[in-house]
Amino acid sequence: MTIKEVTTLIETWAPLPYAEDFDNVGLLVGYPDTKVAGILIAHDALENVVDEAINDNCNLIVCFHPIIFKGIKKFNGNNYVERVVIKAIKYDIAIYAIHTALDNAFEGVNAAICNALGLEKRQILIPQKNTIKKLLTYVPVSKITEVRDALFKVGAGGIGNYNECSFTVQGIGTFNGNEYSNPTKGEKGTTQYEDEIQLGITFHKHLQSVVIKTLLKVHPYEEVAYEITTLENTNQHIGMGMIGSLSNELSEKDFLTHVKKSLPTGCIRHSDLLEKPISKVAVLGGSGSFAIANAKRAGAQAFITADLKYHDFYQAENDILLVDVGHYESEQFTKTILAEHLTKKIANFAPALAEGNILISKQNTNPVKYF
């Protein structure tokens, strides 16, 4: 398989268009057409991880955090970022990062936290806006089934928990081709009246290019009239954080014990205990102080995240238990879920690659230590 084929399997799960605007995701180092000898899954692509990839004959590192986050003007090896990129290029090691695309995926980072905690009835905490589009086009009556089914086949028609969603209205279309036209129906220079179907069909924004490409391919007209709009609907399956319920409520101390056991960490920092039972829990892997208000509005009794600052804890305001488990610790399952996903998907395309050539890095890249 090529690097492009491998990364496409990741992006069907966590499409890059849903990554946050500030992020730097995708193939950061390397050529997409390179054949893959082996894949190393890492949390961070540090220099010791590149060394591990070299030793294990892996020419693709799939990592969570992007090693290149800001613009780089020089490659002199003066810092850890430059040294990683120089060594990766020298030894033909490609680096691909998924980061907030996986944060926003329904079965991504936050789902893994929910799995570890045993949270049920999960929902996205902060649904991402402007992710659902609608295509409106006009198709001859005789071709409507063919066009609609082709669009369904490439994923159009999805909204929330439903697929193959569309709406049709029948009417009369008119057109008059000029001397350079080659009309499918009627003759150039003559106004044509045609029984047509107005087809409206929803789709997720990352599918826009393939939806348009498919429409133009299967539509019979020389010129295809279409428009695309963004819907206001909330996307239930894309967004930051999750909220779910414990099967049995716990006291705050028992809950903190459960968290420390389920999300192994050297330290838990938390706000004041409120002497209230915990049953509804919000989670957000990585730095999540921006979502405290969202967790409170959603009715969570506890919010698990990382990187809370001194004044962030004041936002609890006796309404919620804020729990900081550490940045790396909140994302510690990413290597496992990436490896499981790729192994399962690649086994269908390249069994030899899936068998023993998808490795999880042995390096603990957590820069925070506990005494």
C-alpha cells in the first residue's frame, strides 16, 4: 500500500476537514505515493521515535500530535522539531499527524476515554457547526434514480443517525443552447421544455468534492445546474468532547478513585468536593478549559480534562467537579485506537502489511514527570 492509501483509511474515520483551524494535520513529511514498508504508531513524533522507526523498518510514523505546528524558517537542528524533521527526511521516514481530527471524531479520543470510564448514552459535548451541506440540482425524470443512487453510493444523504436522505419535486425545466452547445435533449437554438426533478440531498462537508465529481459524471446534461448550501442542523457525530452517564452513581471520592484507576495517571488535580453524587460526566481529551461552561450547561456533575490553570478551577462555582488528569494521560489511548483501526482496515487490503508491520511505539513521550 502507498502512504496515501493508508492515510485515506484513517481519514474515513477522522476526516481532516473537521480538524480545528489552528491545527496542522495530515502528511507533514514525505511523499504520498511512497510504498509503505511498516507503520509505527506514536503519540508524539520525537527523535527517539524516529530512531525506533528506523530500527523497526517502519517508513511511516502515524502520530497524534503534529511535530510541525508553527512555521519553520531554518533547518539547522537547533531544536527538537528541526532535528526530528532532518532525521526523518535523511532516513526517508514519513510523518503523518491526525490530532484534532481525531479529537472531533465520534469514535475518536473522547470515545476512548468514555470506554475506559464505562460511560453510556454518549453525546458530543460541543457539536461542530457548519458541517452538514445540501446539494440542490435538477435531473430529467428518466435519470433521477440513477443520479440519486450514485450520490448515495459515495456517501451523500447522511444527516444525524439517518442515511439516504433526499427530497424531490417535479416541474418543467427550460433551456436554449447557443451555437457552441451540444444539448443532450432537444436542439441548439431551440428552447427545450423538459420534465425534470428538483433533487435535494444532504451530505457531510468532507464529501463535497466527491459529491460534485459524482454528480457531474452521472448527470446526463452537458451543463449541470446545482447549488450547495450549509444547513443549520447540529451534527450529532462531529465535535469536541463527550458527555455520558455512569451505570451507577458514585460519591465524589469513589468517582476520583475510579478515574485514577481507569485513566492511569500520576496525579489528579480537582476543584472543591461538593458532597454530591456523580452520574453524568463530561470528558475532553487534552486542554479543555474552554469547555467548562459547556459541561455545566449540559448538566454534567463532573468534567474530566487537562491543563486547567489556577483560575480555571474557580469556574466550578460549586456547580461541577473539575478533574484534571494530565494532558498525556487524557490522550493515552490514542496509540491503541489508531493501531486497532489501521490493523483492521489494512487487513482487508494488504494482509502482509497488517501482519506484524503495524507497531505501537514503545516510547513514552510524556514530557511531564511526577515526583
